[in-house]
Amino acid sequence: IHYYLEHRDKTAVSQYLIKFSHLMRKVLNNSRNSLVSIKDELDAVRDYLDLEQLRLNHKFDYRIDIAADVDVEAWAIPTLLVQPYAENAVKHGIMALDKQGKIEIDLKRVEAALEICIRDNGIGRKSRMPEHGNTPGKHRSRSTSINQNRLDLISSMYNGAFTVRM
């Protein structure tokens, strides 16, 4: 926002603030519940990715593909489950690219389960390890460990099995 204000781009400031307020409203509404519909979660993820596109001058494109047999209103997932992984794709994958980035989020049924796969064309976690003074396998992001703790708790509450694979 500061950048746009300095460059007197009132239209961009307005767009950014509107999108930011929509995202904050969705996050606050979704945070009232431990589980939300996939539709609600993906709406917040879209708003987040749209904001990042504006902030990064459209350095990346994204696509969200939902298989025909996934009812986005019927399935519920933990609140803010997908967004931290989309954020990691932007921050740790796309930001380091010197070409156009791509983020793909695919949702499909695998037997009785729901699989959500997030891919990007970034440089990859292993490539970034030396830059952060880490060796592969040693570093674990806070968002990953926080999400795993949340999934463990929600799994015990709902007798379910929520897991994350990277």
C-alpha cells in the first residue's frame, strides 16, 4: 500500500484495500469455526493470492481446479488450512524466480478422502536450504508445524484423519 501511495496510484491503493478488507472479513468469519466449507476456504485463498498478485505486480498466475465429484459446500476442512501452504508457495517458491511463476491447487477425491495438492514452479525447498543456512530435512517451517498440530487436534476431536504430506 505504501508503494502505491508513494507513486500516487489511487486506483491500485483502492483495489488493494478492497481486496485486503474482503480477505480480513473472510478470515474473521472463518476463524469462528474449527471447520469450514471448502468453498469458504478457497474463497479466502483466492483473495489472498489476488492480493499477492497485486503486490508482486502479477509475477505469478494461479489456478484452482476442483474435481467434479468434490462438493465444495458439503466437504469441510480446518479453517486456514490451505492458505499457509499457498503463502509458502509464493514466499519460498515464486519470489526467487526470474520468470513468471505458477501456482496450481488441485482438489480431488481419493476413495473416501479429499486430496488437496498445491504445486508451484518455484525453485523448491531443497534449493533454498543453503540460502537459509539449513540442510535438507533439518528446517521445518512454523506454518507446517502449527498446521500439523492443528490437524492432530482436529483429528482427535472429530475421529478423523487429517494429514499433510510434503
